[in-house]
Amino acid sequence: MDKEYIIATDGAYSPSRNQGGIGVVLARKDDLKVIQTTSCKFVSKNNLPYTDVTNQTMEITAAMIALSSIKKPIKSLTILTDSMYVIGNATLGWKRKKNIELLAKFDKLIERAQTLTENKIEFKWCKGHQKDPSPLDSLNTICDKLANDASQSI
């Protein structure tokens, strides 16, 4: 159980098209030393389009897909997001007024992934849309492009 992963997630919404998309990038923490937006070996990259959604539901959906990708025991998991909505609902105990069913599923996925993760799952916020991104911010930049591409693909 020596694998340490970071999964970057992002959601996008195009109001003019009433559709959204998600971007998810799974990488090993060791690979972050050499990450560049064009030449890092990712474990996986994924993007999917959705209709009749909101930006918040896309952010949560991206995080849910990230959590669902954990299928075997691992040492650590960091979910990287530029969404305070994800952070607030995952770690800050935000009061929930909307998306109650979706957030209940999100909670269950956190619990399930935690049973497979030796250390406590870390949810880490990053500032999105950086001009000079750090290695972690580069993951967010890739996810942002994946999510936006998906939101335009239907």
C-alpha cells in the first residue's frame, strides 16, 4: 500500500448552451516533480459532458468521479480543486440547501474512498486560472481545459 495519488478535478458550465462538463486528472504524487502541462505521464485523464446542470453540480460530480476511481487500498489521496463548494461540503460542514441528494452521494463516496485510504483524504484548494501555475496548479489548468471542452461537446 505504497501508492500516493493526487486527483485534480474541475467542473464547467456553459449557460448559453445549458450544458456542463467535468475534468479529472489522476496522477501519482511522485510524478508531480516533473509535471508540465504537455509532458507528464498521468495515470488517467477523463472528461464528460452533461446537460441541465449547474457549475456547482459539475464541481461536485468531478470530485465524485475522482473518489469513485479509488478501487484498491492506497496510502494517501489528495483531491485538488479550485471549488470552495467542494471544499466547504467535504471538509467545512457547510449547511446544505440545494443539491441534497447529490451531496449525500458525495458523502458516501468520501466514506467509501476513506476505507481504502490509509491516511485521511485531503481536500486541497488551489486558485484556478493561474498565469504562471505551480505544478499543482498545472493539474487544475489541465482539468479546466478538459471540463470546458466537455461543456462544449454536445
